[in-house]
Amino acid sequence: MSASVFFNRIACRDTQEFFSDEPYLLFNGSHLAGPFSDVDEGESRQINQRRTFTGQALVELFESDSPDGDDFLASITILEEEGEQGPQIREMKGDGARYILYYSVD
């Protein structure tokens, strides 16, 4: 059996960079959303993407840093069982950055 997850938006509470971040998300290693340009503290960006998975899924948050390598910020694991729990709000925190991911599992 598989589950479906709808990613609503991501909100920035603390940027990793001194000015703005360019965050992007991977879902089980594949591109999900972003990079979003010029994200500042207090701002959010719409994702509006749906993905399917079985059992659990890994969501990773990175900060795009060209020409240098991108910075890994945080990851969360989404479980199929979250489908019974309604909208989810999860903090993704690391390397000085803090983001909030809004999603729901069906």
C-alpha cells in the first residue's frame, strides 16, 4: 500500500546566510521544490506538490550556494501513518537555519 503526501509551503524562521537563502527540497533524493530565490526571515514559499511513497519518505532541505557546494540544512522522515493525523507542521533546523514545512499525508 502507498500513501500520498501534499506539500503546501515552507516558511523561513531563521536564514542560514547573512542575507537571504535560496532553499530547495529533495523528496527521496529527487527534486521536490526550489531553489527559491531571496528567502528572508518571516517569508514563506508555496510548494503545492504531491508525491507518493510507501512506508516512509525522506525530505531534505538544502541551501543553494553557487559556485560553492550546496549546504545541507536538515531532513525529516515522513511516515505513512501520518495520514490519519491531518495537516502536519514540522521544523527543519540545522546549520543556523530554521524552516517550517507544512504538509499533509493522505
